[in-house]
Amino acid sequence: MTVRRILKWSGWTLLGLLSLVLLGTLSIHITMGRDLAATFAVDGELIAVPSDAASIEEGRRQAQLRGCFQGCHGRAAEGAVMLRLFDGTRVVAPNLGHIASRYSVEELERAIRRGVRPDGTSVLRIMPSEMLSTLSDEDLGMIIAWLRTQPDDSDELPDSRYGPVARILGFVFKHQFGAVLAAEAIAQEQLAPHGMSASRSRGRYLAETVCRECHGNDLHGAPDSSSPSLSIVTAYSHDDFDILMREGVAMGGRELGLMAAVSRSRFAHFTEDEISALYAYLNSVDSWFD
Ligand code: HEC
């Protein structure tokens, strides 16, 4: 083969490959765009929202335990741009005061517990919908009461946006939608209702609505192994577990990473009884087969 022919064939091969990549990117862009615009037919529920000062204060604590502030939504729930990429991608956690003053109670219930926005589209995966889906009416009512006291003073934050890179990553890593995960968690809950002693049932409720976010739906650890199975608590004494929750220091005096930060900012606000209920539930052998 002459040098000329080799060059010609390499050129055609390169052009073919490039067209394939372009076509692939375009079809992912369209598929993801369609998925992002998909709507979910779920009704919001009108739950009771208290207005007394004690309930609002308790709502603040319930929100803090779940990281509604001092986390993704900024230090004081004022909202934050969590991520910006060069391709125009923006992941924005909205100002919660702004949202609470504009959404009805049904719309707030649906966004928080079902992962569905007022326009019917799903919240982003980063919102821990599966964890919030099993919140009780009472706790959610108090959280909404507190949310409604939050100032709506943000300079308009931009909306979240998925650029081409984020769409490809979402496609490759099988992006799941909050609305789907919330529906799965609710279905699972209906299959295995909390038929157990009051204290264990309380412990299970807390584990599911506070620890699920990072320790996985079944509490057996995050799928990417960034956090361990909570069966590790069976190796903890009650005192050691108490120190972990209040000070973020692990058994044997070990310093942790993210867990230390969330314990100090969030779990230090558990009551003694809540820590005991969590400890009892995570220590009951059958909690690992629920
Ligand atoms: C925001 C994420 C997050 C949440 C929420 C969370 N954890 Fe963790 N947890 C982690 C991570 C990550 C680790 C692994 C250690 C590290 O990197 O800090 C961990 C480790 C642990 C460990 C192992 C400590 C050891 O001995 O090594 C225990 C026990 C634990 N978590 C209990 C809990 C309980 C109980 C809850 C709910 C009340 C909870 N975690 C909620 C992220 C979280």
C-alpha cells in the first residue's frame, strides 16, 4: 500500500469514529433532555402545619437533623450554587425561604416527600428524596412551619442546568430521579410496615429518615463504599455511640471525615432518647434483615 492510500484510509476511519462520537453525544443529549423533562403524576397531600413557637423551634431541629441547612442549601437555608462546570452545568440548591413562600402546603409535601416539583418534574438526585419520603406528617408539618419563617431574601439564584458533560456522566452512571427513588422507598415501607416495639420503631424511623442519605437505602453502606454498613454499630457500646453522635469521634478515639462533620453539625441535636432508640434498633440483630 502506498503512503497516500494509508493516509486516505486513516482519514476516513478518523472521520467515521468522529461522526460516531458526535452521533452518540447527540442522542445522549436528547435522551437525557427527555428524561429531565419527564413528569410524574403524584398528588400532594394536605398535612397539618402548626403555627406555635414550640413547633416551629422543633421544626428547625427536625430540619437540622436532616441537613436542610448547614449543608447543600447553604448555612442558613439561603440556597447555594453547589457546582458549576465549564459546559454550562449548574447544580443549584434553592433558597428554602423563597420556595416555602411560593409553594402551597401540598406542593411542599410533594416536593419534599415525593421528590416532585409543582410542574410535575423530578427533583435532582442530589436531594435525598428516598430519605425524606418516609417522614411522618407530624415532623414534616413542623419542618414546613419552620421553613415558612425563613426569609425570602435571596438575589434570585439561577436554576439548575445540565450541560453536555453532565448529561453524558448522568447517562453513563445511570442517573436516577428523586421521584422514582421516593416512590420505591414508599413502596418498600408499605411492604414492611413498622410492626415492632415503640422504641425500636422510633429507632428505625430515625435511621431511615436521617442516616439513609449516606448509608444507603437498606443502611448496608453507600453503593460506592464511601460509608460503612451500620451493622458496625453492633460493635459499639452505648457510650461510644453517644460520643460518635455528639462529638463525631469513632470508637477507639478515631477521627472521621464527613461523618465527624455531620455528627457535630446535625446529630449533636438528637435527644438522649433518640440516640438510645437508634442504638437499640441498629443493635437488634433482625434490623439487618428488615
Ligand atoms: C452526610 C453523610 C452521612 C450521614 C447523613 C450519616 N453518615 Fe455515618 N458515615 C458517613 C461516612 C462518609 C462515614 C465513613 C467515615 C467518614 O468518612 O467520615 C460514616 C461512618 C459511620 C460509622 C462508622 C464509624 C466507625 O467506627 O468507623 C457509623 C457508626 C455511622 N456512620 C453512623 C451513622 C448514623 C447512626 C447515622 C444517622 C444518624 C449516620 N451515620 C448518618 C456519612 C454519613
